[in-house]
Amino acid sequence: MKLLLKDQMIYTSYNDFLKSFNIPEKIEYSEYKSKLKLLAKYGETYEDAKLFVEWANESELWTDELIEDFCRRCYQVFVEAPEMFLQNWYDLHIKQTARQNISGITNCEDPKKPGIIDGSIKTEYGRIVKNLFWEDVYSTYTTNSMGLPTTYEVLKKCVEHPFIYRMWKQPSSQKFVAKDKQLNSRLFGILRGTSSKASIFNPNTAGYIISNILKSEKLFTPCLGWASYLIGSFSANVKHYVGIDVIPHVVDKCKQLCEEHTSNPLIGDDLKFDFYCCPSEQLDKRHNFIETYKEYFDSVFFSPPYFDLEVYEGGEQSIESFPNYQDWLKGYWEETVKICHSVLEKGGIFCFVIVPQYRSKNETIFIGDDLSNIAKKYFTDIGVKQIQWKTQTSLDVGKQKEFGNSERLYLFTKKS
């Protein structure tokens, strides 16, 4: 079963992408050089940043010749041809090609490696998610990122102000600041490893879990995961998908995806779908959810928020409702688990994906055990699998940093 890109109104074209940047009128090189500043941290304003030339003059490694060459490079890329720079980034990160069309589910488990799910297979499918929600994904700040700016912040500030990302002034990256797509790809590689962005759940991995482990036909996801679970379910045997999220436009795009998918004559899918824009812990109070779906679903699957690790914009985020971790466990997580228990059929599977622990500010949060222990109050533990994602770079700052870019799939069942 294929996911074809048909309705271009849902997806982000280059022209749509370009509208998110307010490219100013060109200024003279001498003015640009005198005003060029270093973007060093998340949320840094132009007024608070340090002038590049002043910084470079204080360094023994920067000669007048090197300063001039680097400033010229920055001027050529960000003032003379910012559209080319942004086009290069768009093409390499979120542009849709036939390669990203999902066609079936690729196996993710090797019998020789029991208990391990390979999440690095068909990672190109994640490009669909990045295209649909590129601004959300690349604007998400991760609290364990050592204060590094978000990817979108770097792109936007470099083309809208006399700004240069501090990581790009390193000797190993200076030469990549040029009007050249191949060189820019190296520059973007450095940016991927040194900036904040949201984690993306591989749709192929989601589809494999839904189809081969859960064997789900009636699926409930208490968050939408930037549509990854939905896209994965298109290639599974799901007959009814019910999804929840707190961000309105995420819910709207998921509805559009379903409408496009079911109306495509090449697919002919009779998938039934329902979406709710609501905090999962408030579903029953606001929508009488338990009565509507009492013991209806055969599976519940999702990767819940990591409390305060990723700072999302929009909607009623759980971290805003419960800023204290213990309150979050009780008010968000346990209330969500209770609802899941009520709407899951006897013998059904409740599962979630998360890391065992992560570093939050000045403490380590053992989130895997904390969430699992609460789940055990309502469900029976039936095992844990490890999801091994794509090999991370040495500078990755996302969710999986402490565990070599892997997460765990915690599996439970509702007793008959």
C-alpha cells in the first residue's frame, strides 16, 4: 500500500518555505562586515551578540586576511544569494521526491538479534514528516542541548540579520560557507549535529510495530508524533485509527492526510479515522471518550512527551499544565494510562516508546521506570524491545544521546 504525494496544499513547496523568511534589502559589504555578529546560543538577540570582527581580532588564530575572506564568504552566501542558500537546505532536508513515497513496510527485526528493532531502515520516509511539519520540527528546543539554538533559528537569523552561526567559523567549516550546494551540504551536516530540533519517529518503524508486533486493526495513539504513526498505519492493516494531539494544525494535517489517502483511487483504502485536539488526560472530561470507545481498541501505541526535554510550541502542552515532574507523572501520565485502560479491549496491547533516562537541567530523570511502574498498576508487563535508530553524530543533542541513539518499546497487555 502506497502513500503518494497528491494534494500539494498539504505539503511544503519551496515557495511556501521561503515565505517563512523575511529577507531584507541588500546592504553594502563594508556595512555587513562591520555589523556581522556571532550567533552562539538559543534565543540570543542581535543586540546581545558579539561582533565577529571584534572577536576575531582578539584571537591569535585569525589574521586580517582570514577575517576578510570569511566575511566575504558570509556576505556572498547570506546577502548576495540567500535564496540559493535556503534552496540548498530545502532540497537536502524537506523536498519531496519519489524516493520518499512509502510503499509497504520493510522488516525491522533480525532473528539473529532478538529483542532489537532496527529503526534505521527506510529513514528516508521521515522526510515526509519533516516536509509536513518542518517549522515545528526545526523550531523545537531541546533542554539538554547545552543552550544551542534551533536549526530554524540559525537559518532565519543568518539570512535576516548580519549573523553567522558560531559553529560555522571553525577552521573545519569555514570553507563550506560558499555559494555551492555540495559545500553547503557539509555546512548543514555540522548544523544537524549542533542545533536543536524535534525527534522524528521513523514511519517505517511505526508501521512495522503496528503491523507485525501489535497486529492492530483498531489503533489508538494518545499523541500523533508529527503524523509518523498515522503514516505508518497506512501500510499496516489498521481499519480504524483514532489519534490525539494538542497542536491544532497537526490534527488538521492528519485529517487531510487521511482524506487524501482514502480518496486516492490507486489505494482504495476504507480506513476509518477520528481525531481529537485535546490533552490526552482531558479526553474523557471534554469528549466523553471512555463511553464512546469503551474496550474498543485492540492496541494503544505512542511515544509520549519526555516531560521537559523537548519544548514544543502550540496547544495545551503537558509540561505547561504540570511543570513539576511528580505532578506530570500523576496528572498527565497516569490519567492518560487510566483512559487507555478503559478503552483497550481485554487481551489488547498497551505500549509506548521512551528512553530509560535522560539528563534534565541538574538532575537525571529515570523516565522509563517511572512511566513503566505506573503502567504496571493497570496493565500486565509482557516485555521490552530496544529500538536502535540511525547512528548518531558525535555532536547529536537529541533524546537518545545517553543511550547511543536508542529507545525502548515497553509492552503491556490488559488481562482478560
